[in-house]
Amino acid sequence: MFPSIPATASRVLLPTTAAVSRPAMAAATAASATPPPSQQPAPKAVRVVVKGRVQGVFFRDWTVETARALGLAGWVRNRRDGTVEALLSGDPAKVDEMISRRLPVGPPAAAVTAVLPSPADPLDPSEGFQRKPTA
């Protein structure tokens, strides 16, 4: 009934790799596919002065809403010279997005002619983003 194996033949037993290695391979693949815990980048802070038609056009409130949506800390205020000043602090990519993509456009009624950034000291994120009185 069973095929006979000659006594002189060597017997080699191979492990069943499919049953043993699939779960191990799946675990190894999942571990290697999962990126290492990312370290949060050091916060970046920038003080900006925004020039153009930026007062009386909802610019400060728009800045507060936009900065909060991006998770930034800081403040915004009108200045007596007709510009708007803001301090933006938080994730570097979000600060850069605010400076390069959001502020140059502003709210619909604004006409921004310049966004002038300068370095600043980062704020504690728990401070949130606020509107300050005119300076």
C-alpha cells in the first residue's frame, strides 16, 4: 500500500516552510512596513508683517481661524501704520504653509502686497492663537 523506500536511500525531511514561515514572514513584513515612531520636528516661529489692503477686511479674524485650523500658536494684530503683524509658532511645515500659501492670499476682500517674515522665539502650543489689540 505504501511505496517502499529502499533502505539505502537517505531520508531528508524538509520543514514545511509554508506553514511555519508565513506568519513569521507576515509579522516581519508588518514590522518593517511600520515606520519608526516619528519625532515631532522642533517648533518654528516667525513674526510676519503683512502689507496691502489688510485692515478693515476681516484679515485678523481670518488669520485666527486659519492659524487655529493649522494647529499654530501665536497672535495677530493691526498696526497703526496700516499693516497687520502676526507671530506664528508650531510645526515648521504648517508655519511655512501659512506664510507662503495662506497669508499672501488672505480673506476675499484683502489685497496683500507683501508678507515680510523674520525669525522669532517659539511659543508654548498651549497658548493657542489669539487676536491682540492694535499696537
